[in-house]
Amino acid sequence: MTHPNEPGFGPDPTGSSSGDSTHTATLAERRRAVRSHKAKRDLKRLAWILLGLVALIAFLVFFAKRDDVEPLVSKPITPPAATQMAPEKVTPAEAKPAKAEPEAKPEGTYYTFRDGDRMFQLFGKSGALKVQQANPELIKDINRIRKGDTVLVPADVKIHKMPAFRIVDCSRTRKGFCEYRNPGGDKMCGVRSHEKALTSPQEYGLTAEQAATVMGDKGERVLLPSGTRLSALSFGHGHWQGPVVLMKDMLAHRKAVIGGKTYLEFDACCNLATMEVPPEPVPLEPEPIPEPPPAPVEEPPPVIPEPPQEPKEPEEGPPPVPPLSAFPVENELEWEAIVGAGVWNNGLANGKWWYGEGLLSVKLGDGYSLGIGPFYAAGKGESETSAYTWRESTGWGPQVGLKRNYRAEQTDEFGQTVLLPAGWQLKARFLSHDKVSGGNPESGYHNTQWGKKIGVYGEYFERKSLDWLYGVSGEIWHYYDGRIRSTWSGDKPQDRGSWNANVYAQYRINDDWQARGIAGVAHQNWDRLNYLNLTAEMRYRETLMFGPRLSLALNKPDTYRDIGRGDLTTLGAFVRLELGGIIRQKDREVREESVVFVGPTTDPVDEGAVAPAPMSASPEAEGGYLPVAYEAPPVGAEQAVVPATENPEVTSSWGPSSDSGP
Amino acid sequence: MSKIGWNVLFVALLVTGCATAPNAIRLTDGEGKEAKVVRSMGIDPVMFSGLPWTDALKNGNFVTVLGVFPGTPESYAEWDPLRIRYQAHAVGASGREYAAYAVFAGFINCVPRYFVVVEGLQEPLADVKAITLSTLLTRAYDLQGKEVKVDAAKLQNSAAYRRELIEREGTSLAAVRPIQGMQRAFDGWSVYDTKSGRIATPLDEAKVKYLSGINPQYSYWEKVTGSARASVSPDYVSTSVGIVFDLIAATKVKAQGFDYESVMSRSQQGYNLAVLEALRQAGEKSCRIAEMKERSRP
């Protein structure tokens, strides 16, 4: 958005379009005035250049240091072996086949077995036999391979790669690669009709006859070993379209083969599935129960008989919970606020600016939100060639905003698809009392201009990786209904409209520092000046934000025909300190210091503590359960509610006396 | 006072005092000024790191029974690896109310469970019934883990309603398994003074301090402290505008305590899930061992 630090944000500081005394001065006088301020101006420029250099050096230093900093996510996280889907290929030069035969330059590659690997799946039927022949010492039984063994894969054997792991929002798409880890977690048994699932075009799309075939045949019982790939899976509340890998051995019935696909029904959950390759029946012998490890660490607790469950009443769902805040629907509202301030300086004038805006939005779902809020901007400046000064303010005005935040698919440095934040927003603003007033006390000149402004602001951003974020933004202001009151009758209201468009990129240098670069063009209607704006912003721990800003004039309108282009170049800077993080850190320290260790519960020094009751007052009391010294009130004897003051067990250090309330 | 002075005062108020008052929910009886406070239940996270070290607990004047950790999303949302205590309450047939606490016991017999400690009893009487409650007392469960309907406002303000509710929906202490040895377990715990009261906890000092350091953002000033940007710029106008925005924005900040409506970071959610899953697997393993032992008996 345009901030009022644009050169000439106020009235034309040269006074060329106003009735200022400098307007009536001759060109020679104005040039003399400019020259008289040259030394002062050069000094300020030098200061700004130094500031820019310091910022640049800081940027370079932190950028250089970044290599020393362990980035948050710069390396692929090594998943457990069971979830590494891409077979690991090792070149012969890298492999260390300690157990392999010492052959010189074997033809082929080496492969290291992992959890879940199956010979036939990896190499195919013929390939598996070839691999076994090539590694007779390591693979004596083709069905028994050991994790970690590195084997030679002959050159003519192809390793069937599993699909690369693709991160998708599974709950929404229910497509893509999936692992089936929790059989029975969402059962079809008694929840969903098989017939509907089989005939649904979204699931299997079978005809009624085909569905009847699948449902009518009990089928052969087969064991699907861990690692088996399914092509689709239906469960209690949905359907998964895409490769599904079983992560544990499961029993199923092979129901039918239709269209080259084998239809299966799992024993444990009645879930339906299809697979491309027919499963081979596995003799189902009762598996021996493995002997439990000797002397388990802890004695398992005794089986506790649960009291009989009362017959369940029809569930009506939990009652509505009263809201915890003054707002009726707490989750549906969000608030954002932005403030900023800065200074600027060019060859003709210098000034300050500040602004603030807020937006209270209602979430509409799917990332959309619509909101309203206030907008305010103001500034002041002074000419460097005369005593002319001015102040300006947009006044408080309303704005309406529509925005959407969502997650877009991006490809990370490992070639994986990841979901990262993206969004856009549109804001419309109305300022009914835009005001500029200025004057020169030496000449007695004074003017005040009022008008109205309508503005539109738009922004789009995408995070391309964990380190980089890119965005574009633009803003346009239309000015109308301008009026002026001036000591010079020739003054006319200026058109105070403007527009700008920017692109920006933000880079995370390390955990503490981020840098943002902004480049854009801007146009201001009152003097028809076009600018190229360049801004660098450094952000330290979201606490300190600062940076320089440079505006280069792209043209030189007639208004400035007697002035060098260099004088239209504007240098600016902004700084903002956010103390929220420091306050929260201090608050945490105060809270932590409020904890004082008193001693162990058995410590007699404990103020007010009474020695615990004897644990073994009698053999029956072993274990601390003391059914003695209890005076049970006769049933029905107590009818009145016992208030806390009469109930010493309740009024304790935990009771009202210790509560001071917020 | 100058505007800068007001700003400094505002920041100073945030840093000292105002934002650190303890939070508690009171069980009362009666209305208005006539209301009597029956029980005060702290809701600061540090207060859930242990049990309030009351005379009853010191003296062994309590009973412990086994309850089921409710399987509702709200209950799991309130679970935390460092949270020892959960809310509970008990009422006798006579209407007498007993302070009760639920202590997470892990997975026993394949099911997540509580030890429900009821003060003021030496024996799990049949006519004393108990329920467990969500952190802010907005949901209630019997000791089998079944959710029961509750009017949260009445629950907090009416002893008659509490008696009627717990009598109707609560679980008799005699109907569930008693637990022995709780007093012995307490002997290994430590006592800490916190700003909200004295607690006994099995956690070490660092963990108690960590929990104490959490700003739960229940009260308005806690929300301000927890959310304010407190932006200071060279110009007092934008500084003041920023502070006004902070004060307005604080009204919409969600709490960060242990109640199920609080928010937590996704990394914390992931950590909690990982710990709970490890507990579940350990529980499942011991469950299988028990089953195998049972089968192998002649």
C-alpha cells in the first residue's frame, strides 16, 4: 500500500503550484535557496547512505553466517525404515557388501533390504530368482530376507520402485498414496452397505449383477502380508482412491475378479478393497503365540471387572456448551491490526509519516473471511528551500476487506509436494475528510484543502518454501470533491489521487532474522510524478523491524523543470519496535518465580503438614487402605447441603481462602 | 502525565502484577450475595500439575477408585503429558459434597483410566457418587467414561442441581474398583507453593515451573499480555494507535490453558499425540501379556 512517505505526499514542497512566497520568487532566488541548503542536504544524504550501508553489511553478515546455522528443515527427515518407500540404490563404489562375495566389478547395482521389502515385489518373479542366484550366500530362502543385507542386483533385473511419498491433505482428497495402519479403525461392518459402495460411481462403479457376484461369493481366505499394495479401499465413512499399502499382515476373503481387479473383503472390519494382482492364497495355520519375554518389567494389573453397563438411552448428543467469551460465536471472528511510521527526505523537503489500520473479520469457511475496520494515515513535512511547512491527515475512515487464506501445493527441494500458506486480500476504503494544511510564517501564506478519497488495495502471496515467500500488491486512490481555502486567490485544489504496484520477496535468514525486499512503481496525480520504489526491511525476532527506502524519479514533470532529477530522489527509513515478545518473556519469568519448592510430602518441616496416616496400622491395612476411623453417616441422616464452612475436608488450602480471583 | 508516560505506565502494568492473578472456577450455592462458595477449583495450568495439598490428603482421609478416561474428543483435547489432575466432584446421598480429583493413570487393561481421589471418606461408600468434569466444568462424565448431559451454569451455582445430577448420572464409588496404595504414592511426591495455592506433584521443579510459566490467557489482562504487539515507533500517535489496537485485539484472543477450547501449537499437538500413542502401545503390550498369561493358565 502507499504510505504517506511518498515524495510530495504533502503539498508541492517547492510551492510551485501554490501561492507560497517562493512561487512568486524568481528562478534565481530559488536556485540560491537550494544552494544555501546544499551542505545540510548533503550531510543528511551521507547519513542515509551510511545507514543503508550498515543495513546492507548486516544483511550480508547474517546471510554469510547462515551457513553456520543449522536450518530448521534443510535436510530430509529420515523416516523410519518401514515408511521409506523408495528403494535405496547404492552404487557399487559406495556399497560395503561385507558379506558379499569378493567379485571384481560385478555388473549391476547393490540394494540394501529394508523393513517391509519383499523379493517378488521388488524384483518381480524372474528377477527375484536371478537376485537369489547372484547372492546364494545371502539369500538361501527366497522368502526370507534380512533387513540390512546388501545384495547384488544383476544388470538385467529391474528394481520396481514404489511411488515417491506424496504429502497430500488426505482427509480432504482421499486420493494419493496412503498407508493402512489401523485396520478396523473405521469399519464397514454394520455401518455401510457393500452393495452401495460397489455400485457407487465414486467408488467401484460396478453393475448390480457384478456387485451381486462380489457379495454372493464367500471366496477363498487369503493372508495379505504387510507391504501388499491395494488399488482402492472402502471403509466405514469413505473411500480411498489410490495406492494403499498394508502396514501389517491382514486376513481377507478373495471375493471375485472383475475387470482384471481382485475384490477383497477384510475379515477384521468388512472393509472392501481391490488390487491389481491376485493375491496368492497362503496356508493359514494358527500362528504360535510368541512366548512373552521372561520376567516382564512390571506386573500387569489384575483384570478389573467392570460393573455392568446400564442400558444405554438413545444418544441425543452432548448439550450445547455456553460460550466462554462475550462474543456469541468465538471461532468465527478474527482481528488484525497494522501500524507503521517512518521518515523521508529529498532535495526539496523532508517529513514524517505514520498510519494504522484494523480489520475485524467473520470467517466464511474455506479460508474466506469478510471484515470491516478503520483506516488512518497522517504525516507532516517541511520545505528545505523555504519556511513552508505542512500537516496532513486522511482522518479515520472505514474499510471493508475480503480475503482468503489457504494452502497451495508447492514442490520442495527434495521434489516432494508440500502444502504451504498462500492467500489474497482485497480492501476498499473510504476517507471522507482527507485534509492538508500548510503555510509559510515568513510570508504569511496559508492554505487548507479538504476532499474525499476512495481507495482499493489488493495483495496476493505464496510461500514457495520454508525460506521464501513471494507476493504482489497494488493500491489505487481516487480523489474527488476537493475544496481549498487559501490566502492566495489563485490556489486551486490539487488532485490527491495516486496508485502504486509492488512485488516483494521475504527470506528467512535464520531463526532470528528475516529480510524482505520490495520493489514497485508509483504515481501521484498532484504533480504527475512517477517513482521507482525500493525498500529493504530487516526483521529481528519479530521484535525490531527497520530498513531504508529509496524512491527514484522516473520522469520530470513540468512542475520540476528547473530542478535536477537528483533532488527528486527520496531516501527514507522506518523503524518499529514490538515489545510483545519481551513482555511475554518477562511475564513467564515472573510466573515461574512464583513456584517455591516446599519439600517432599513426607517432610515434617512442611508447614501445617500432619504426618501421614500409618500405612500398616494393621496387616489388613497393608497398602495404605485404612477402613478404620471412619464414621459413616447413616444413609438418609444428612439431608441438608453442608456448606464449605462446615466441611473441613473441602475448605482447605484449595478452598476459597486461597483464591484471589483475577 | 505525558503520552509517553502513559505508554510506559501501560507497559509496566502488563509486566508487573495485573496479568498474573490466579484463575479459578467456584462451585457455589445460592444466588447473588447469598451465594456460598462450596469449592474453588483452580484452572491455571500449574494447578493441574498435581493435587492441592489439603489436610485430607496429608492425613490419608480419602479414598481412591478407578475410573475410565472419557473417549470424547474434548477429553483428549484436554490431555497433556504434564497434566496430572483432572476435574472431578462427588456428592453423598445426603447432599454432602466431597472434593474429588481425577489423576490420569495411563492405560490399564487396554483403556485409559483415572484414579479418582475423593476427600473426606475412609471407604468407598455406595451412596457417594462421583463424576469427572472437563476443565471448565462444561462437560461431565460418569466414572465409566460416558458423557452425561449437564447444565454448566447450574452445575456451578446450584448445590441442589449438583446433587440431583450426580445422584442421577454419577457412578457409585462402591461400583468401581477401589485403588490401594495412593497414600504411598503420595509419599514420593513433592510439595510446591504456587501463586494459586499449595500443590503436591510427582513432577520435578523444572516441569512445575514450566507449567507455572504458561500464561493461560483466561483473564482480559492475561490476553493482553499474551497477544499484544506493543509496537513502539518514533511517533507517539502510531504508538498509541497500536496500543489501542492491542487492547481491542485482546478481546478476541483464545485461551491457552488446558480446557478443550484453548488453542495450542501444532508442534505441541504432535508431541502430545506421540506421547499418548506411546502410552497406548505400552498399555496394549501389557494388555496382551496379561491375555497370554490368562490363556496359558491350565
